[in-house]
Amino acid sequence: MPHFLCRLTPPRPTVLAEMSEEERALMAEHVDYWRPYVEVGRVAAMGPVDDPAGVWGVAIIEAESRAEVEALQARDPIVLSGRGFSYQNFLMPRVALRPVEPRAAVSTISP
């Protein structure tokens, strides 16, 4: 099944640093909306990205199609809020995913 890298762009780059209580509650609804998809493995990873140019969100979603990803995003409370959050989606032609259970210990690589 295809995977998509999804970028959630907030209405302003400083949204995490200066979030209002209303925005904080909305962000909690956003996380609660996606949590079941994470738990069943449809979302491989998601979270905020601390970009020096401004924070944004990322998710890697497994879906049958771009249309399916967009339908999921259209029901996201943060999008439904009309507060200026928007998604960009990028097909990932090949994906290497870690196994559910690690197969062997990985040695630490020193910088």
C-alpha cells in the first residue's frame, strides 16, 4: 500500500510558542483524531517539526490513494476549524519501515 509524507502547515510559524488556550484545545482534538490511525499502523509516525523557519507538522500515512489521505485530512478537527491549517501531501515511491518487534540490537553510532 502506498505511503504519503504529509506536511501540516499552521497559520503562523510561531503557533506552538504562542498557542492560545483555544488553539491548545484544538491541537488536542487533532492529536486525538489521528491517534487511532497511529495505533492500528495506518500512520507510521506523526508530530511537530522544530524547523528554524517555523514549526510545522509531519505524518507518514499508509493509504490506498491520495484521495483517501485527503479524505482523512478533510475530517481532521484542525482543518475543520477554519483557522488556516493546511496539508501538503507527497507520495513516497519506496518506504523502508522498521519491524514491529526489533530483530536484533543496534549498536550506538558515535558522532
